[in-house]
Amino acid sequence: MNAPLLEISGLNVRFGGNHVVKDVALTLDAGQTLAIVGESGSGKSVSALASVGLLPDSAAVTGSIKFRGQQMVGASAATLRKIRGKDISLIFQEPMTSLNPLHTIEKQLLETLNLHQSLRGAAARARVVELLERVGIDKPETRLAAYPHQLSGGQRQRVMIAMALANRPALLIADEPTTALDVTIQAQILQLLADLQRESGMAMLFISHDLGVVEQVADYVVVMQAGEVVEHGPKAEIMRNPQHPYTRALLAAGAVGQPPVVAKAATELLQTDALRIWFPVKRGLLMRTVDHIKAVNHVDLSLRAGETLAIVGESGSGKSTVALALLRLVRSTGAINFNGHALQGMNAKTMRPLRRDFQIVFQDPFGSLSPRMTVGAIIAEGLGVHKITVEPEAAVAEIMREVGLDPDMSDRYPHEFSGGQRQRIAIARAMILRPKLLILDEPTSALDRTVQVQIVNLLRDLQARHGLAYIFISHDLRVVRAMAHRVIVMQKGDVVEQGTADAIFDAPKTEYTRALMKAALAVSPETAG
């Protein structure tokens, strides 16, 4: 019998006094997909990063990690560099933070080819185009000069996959590679990985908190909790007959319930008429406008106090661009009326007092919270900006309690909190101003399923208590069903369907909406068993 491609035994990882990975053992054979699942903080990513020596110097790693018989624990930097990127490649959850924002896509792909294959010139460029084409980038020659911010989330993840596969690795470590993607792109990326794996025979170590995704890709499943392996076995056995209570809890987790009832007398808070966002394309010495990127073509929407309007669609459909236009953070044409005020044409000085009434919560709280400020200072910052005369410490303590955080933690920094806690901090920062409207841009997509449920329940509770209106942008249709009163479906800048949540989910009228629903069900844990 052939030796395992990757063999881990007795793995322990400590950060100071924190024992984060405890006696982990697993084996992975060539061509096999092994999934490690568990909530944030369970040790799954730390275990994977330890296998390629990518943990910080502060980590104390003991035990054995063998890749093709080579001991990785304690291996020299030169040995690890030879293996990483060539024999073992990695894909991370958020490609925007993994790709260099200052370099073009071509340059970043060329770098790995130059380093490991010594490819240069026309041959290297041809290989870059071939890789981009293979991972589904349309017209790859036109994308070579693009920077990461000029691509959609799905396109960026495809570029990351192209980089990871450039040197035909034997092992691909995929750390939450689809979490930040909409359901149809998620399904495409999973299918792409499966196709590439079948063609090349590579093994895959797949890390995820989403058992619905794991059920699609894995051969074997390892479940981790608090640094320990609590259950492992073939996928079918884990999915259909879980033995450990923690595994059963993961399978059962999911946002359920209904949004609060909107008062019949609720007034209209927000309304747009023929909202359009086109970005000019300028070329030539005089930088004349020669074309437009038509991000959003025509959006009419209305929102009442206490109501949730969800905007759904694939990456690049224009849903987040609509949110930025409502906040007057990108230029648009058409009418935007908020709480009796016509926003279009207002200058920054006139807009500032109104900004207290509409706030935004982003997808990645770690990226939107300053790492140099304490949580208390982050939450209180808006009070100073808007010159609100309250006692800051008392106001911070009150809002932290309201969102389920201990006020005694206000002197800590964002990195000292879990993902779910950081999202509560982001919500507290917005809520301390007592806004009328919250724009929630993918607020749960980067969170574990069990934490998603907590955040959804918190948002519904705040809405019921304060009569908040929400614009809820999400690719997770299970969460949308639990949050939204009405839904707008967007595709390539156009509104293709809108109506009540019940009508959209129970009787979608367009083929595109039906495809979204089908993709959402395909990666749902309810399909397991």
C-alpha cells in the first residue's frame, strides 16, 4: 500500500499559554479530498497552516507532519520554500487580502511561474492566459492588465485558483475558498475545483464551516471543536449519522424564523427613481470618455420604516454599487429621497447631518475596524464626528450590552475578538448613532453558521425594538428568507424581479431567480441526509 501524501500525528500548537490545537491526527491520500470543519476558533485553519510552516514565530508546534515522507515540523526555511507554491498550494477565503493591490493580475501570476518553473517572456505569458482561461475567466487577454479591485469577488477567487494551480501541485489547501461568494459563483468554483482535481489527480485539504459545501466536495470529514478532533469518518457517515453532539449542532444550524411585522402606518423612509450608476471609461491624451461601465441601469425601490428590503444577485450584479449610491459614496443619476430629503445634488456639508440617520455594516468586520483603536474608541467615534452630547463611556456601555457584548471588554482591540464578536462591534458602532436605516452588506457571509443565527436574531431584535429599516445585501438566500420582507433580484446591473419575500421564494417568475434558488439549495445542509 502506498504511503499517505500527508500524514499528521500528535500535532499540538500553542500561542503562549493558549493551547489551540490538541493532539490532532489525520491522513490524506493522493487524489482524495479531506474536509476539516468546525466553528471559528476550532483550530482547523491553524492545523492546515502548520502543515506548510506558515504559522507565526510565536507559535510553538510539536508533533509530526509528513508530506511525501518529508518532515515539515522543524524543516528549514529553504525546504519549506521549495515545497510551498509548487508541491503544496493554498487558496484563502478572501482573495482581496491575498492578492497584491499594487500589481496587475499578469504580474502576480508570472511571479509564481518565474519562481518555480523559471518561465519567462512569451512562454510565461501564454501560460498565464491558459491558466486564466482554464479557471473560467472570460477573455483572459483583456484581464492581464487589471488590478484586483477591478475584478469581482468571483473573478478574484478564480485568479487565486489559477495562481495555486500554476505549478501543478500535489496538494491544494483550500481555506474557506467559497465563503465570501454568492451561491451561483460558489457552485461554479466548487465544480471547477472538482474538475481540476479530477484532471490532475491532486489531493485537497478543504477547510470550511459550511457542512452543505463539505457534503458536495469531501471524501472524508474531520470535525474539530476547541482545538480537538471530536469526530471523523467518511462523508456519508458523518452527514447521515453524526455521533457527536457538536457535529449534530453544526448540521442543524441555520437561520430560521421571520422578520418582525411592519406597522401598517409605517411611513416611507427611502425611495429611488430611475437610479443609474455608470462609470466612464476614459482614454487618450485628453482622457476623453469613450465608453461606460454600466454597473447599474435602472433601479426603482422604496423602503418603509421597520422594513427589510433584500437585494440579491451574483457577484457583479450591482447590488453593492446600489448601496454605495444610496450613501452618496459613488456618483449616480436619478432621484434618491431619504426621510423627506432629496439627496442628489447635496454637497458634503449638507449631507453630513443626514449621515447620522443611515449607517452601513460591512461583510468583513476585521477589515472595517481600525486595528489601532480600542473597541470603545471605535464604537464612540461617530459621537464625536456628529457632535452628539452624551457621556461617551456610558453610551458605549449601553450599546455594547444591547448587542450582546460585555462593556468591560471596551479597552480591548479588534484582533482580541472572534468574528461574530467583531460583527457585533460593527453593529454597535452603527447603532450608537440611533440611525433610521442600516445598510447591511453581506453582514453574515464570513461567519460560522451558528454565529450567523445569533447575528440574524440580533438584527431582528434591534429592528423590532427601534423600528429600523434595513437594506440587506446578501448572496445567502437562507439568511435572506429569515430577514427580508421584500426582495429585489439583480443581474448584470438590471432589476430582473422584485416582490414580497414569499412571492420571490415560493414562485419566482424569471429563469435567473429560479437558478439562484436552485444553487442555494444545492449548497444547503438540508440536502444532507
